Amino acid sequence: MSVAQNEKIRQVTETTMVIGVDIARDTHWARAFDWRGLELSKAVKFENSAEGFHYFLCWASELAAEQKKGRIMVGLEPTGHYWFTLAAYLQGGSMKLVLVNPY
């Protein structure tokens, strides 16, 4: 394993909540997991809009507080151009954004 890959793995700790987002044109789906891969909640859907992004942010923040997670990492596949607005919305916030290549 490379040094860079080990460093990426070390970013996910017991206090990290990992959220995977399935990107689509109109509606995105998100699921939250702990550092071991255990699901922390049911999947939630949110619209590809400012209101939907606000809903997602509130949901993620409330779930992190409920689960006592101090860090949120959001992973998404950069699908077409549909991911741009969500990434821009999350950029510069408290959540770490990770783009995931499916290959």
C-alpha cells in the first residue's frame, strides 16, 4: 500500500461519519455509515436544489450529533455535471468532500 493510500485510510476514525451520495439529475440519495461500515440510518433522498442541499446538511449534522460523530466525510461519484452544484454547496463547509472514482 502506498503512503498516500495509508494517509487516506487514517482519515476515517471512530469519530468519523461517512456519507455516500448517489448523484442523479433530479434527486440524490444518501446513506450514512460509521468507520466500520455499519449503517447509521436509513437512506434519505434530497432534491438537486438549494432547498434539497439544505435538507441534506441539516440531516447529516443532526445525525452526526445523535451518533456523537465529530467529523463528517461525504463521498460522491462525479456523475456527468449533476454533482457540480452539490459539491459547490459543500465546498468550504465543515464536511470533507471526497470524489470517488468507480474504476
